[in-house]
Amino acid sequence: MLLQVHNLRKTFPIRGGLLGKKTGEITAVDDVSFYVKKGETLGLVGESGCGKSTTGRAILRLHEPTSGQIEFEGKSLLALSEEEMRKARRDLQMVFQDPFASLNPRQKVMDILEEPLIVHGMGNGKERKEQVQELLHLVGLNQSHAMRYPHQFSGGQRQRIGIARALSTKPKLIVADEPVSALDVSIQSQVLNLMADLQEKFELTYLFIAHDLSVVKHISDRVGVMYLGRLVELADRDELYERPLHPYTQALLSAVPVPDPDFQKQRIILSGDVPSPANPPKGCAFHPRCPHVMDICKEVRPEFADQGGGHFSACHL
Ligand code: SF4
């Protein structure tokens, strides 16, 4: 197992008043557990604010977890000092949603791609320059792009630079946080295909975060669905898409367009908005919006349990 996450929890304080005193707490990630095997892609899906991005960042300790355990290659990441964690990030890289915001606008692409190599003491000047050229080639860019600035590229090209930067240290795990959400639909599939090719070539492992089940379908081996900070369902890709057990997953899937015009799908429209994570509903957090809600759902939180064959779901049904 490459990555194991146990009972991960991340809270953020709510501060108010002149002195900025803590007035409450938001639980962004609540008791989340999963694993990712070497070479596989685990898709993590949910509406905005469900905690999926915070989960990805907490794994890299870009947000320090409040509690829980994160094991990477059998070693606890939370036991590492800051300096040890900085070194460990060579193996754990991240691709961000907005490549424009995540690339320094004053750095040329050459410097952007060389920086992680310098930070991790990889190669001499000449070797690093050669590696930057190779990285550009791998992501479908060319040598001349090295001397340009991020604003001189299209959104799709900038994400290719973001991917090249993540690849530069030859990582084992890449946390991709909505890497195609900001791109035009026509460009999305090019970037997804590139990521799939690179995965095969370098035996990469992905935690692929998206808000849309259609985006993660082709690239994922297994898919987890999050709602209000918790995992509500997790299963093999085909199993989840063909036999979703949780009413929230069923609603998300009903919104995924199908290419066959003769096939009419019954869209499940969820009423209401996602409740505030500062004040989550009692019992099952999905109960105020669930079309199948029962009395027990309003009182007792359903356990996230294996319903058979590694298909996990948190529902009283
Ligand atoms: Fe719906 Fe109840 Fe299942 Fe929650 S536990 S998803 S409210 S049926």
C-alpha cells in the first residue's frame, strides 16, 4: 500500500470580534479513512466545500491535520519534522486547480521547473537544464517554451507546466486537486490523456480530486464520494457507476450526461443547499436533502462500512 489515511480530521477555527477570538469551528474533514495502492488512481469527488481539497492538502501537510494518521510507504508522515517533511515532498507532489495562480508570474518556465530540483539538491546546473527540456517534451511542450513566462501560455499549456513541475522530482504520488476544472471541456480530455500516459510511463499513483463524477470516470480505478467532510461511498470504479448505493452518489450520477440520445435518465434533483460545516445536521449529514430519509437518519450517524466486496457506503438503507 502506498498511502493509508486513517480517521483524518481537519478543523479550522472561526474567529470573530475585534480581538479575533475563536467563536466556533468548521470541521472540513471528519474521520476520513482510505488507502491508495501503488500505481492506481483513486478519484475523490464531491460538491465544493465537501472537504476533498482539504483532504488532499492535509495528506501533504499543506494543511496540518487536526488528528488521524497518514502513512506513506508504511511511515507516518505526521511524525516527520518540518525538515523531514520537506524532503518527503520529493515523493509527494501536487497539481493545483488554477495553474495561473500556482505558477510564479515573474519566473520563466525554465526557473519554475528547475526550482524543485534545486530545492531537493537534484543534479548539477547542466543536468537540471537537460531535465527541464525533457520535462517540457514529456508534457507536449518544446524547448522554446522554457524562456517564456506563464502569462504567455494558454490555460491548457499552463496546466502542462504545472504537471511538469509536479513530475520534476520523480514523485511516487501526485495529488491532483481539480486539475482540469478551470479548463475548457475540449482541453480537459487532452490533459486527462496526458496524465494517464504519464501514469503508465512512470508508474505514478494519483489521488485525483474533482467535483464531477464524469471527469474522474476514465482515469480512476476506484472512486470515493465525499459529503460535508465525510466519505459517504467508496468502491471500484465500475461498481460505483453501475451500482451506486448511497442516495447522494445516485443523485450525482443522475446529473452526469450520457452520450446516447435514446437513453433517458431520470435526474434526481436534490432539494436545499449543502448545510454549513460549522453546524452540520445531526445523524446522517445528508438527511435534510435525502429523498429516502427515515426517522433513524435524523438521529444516528450511519457507519461507513463495507457492504460487500470492498464497496463502502455510509447509509441506513
Ligand atoms: Fe438518506 Fe438516511 Fe441513507 Fe442518510 S442514512 S443517505 S438520510 S437514507
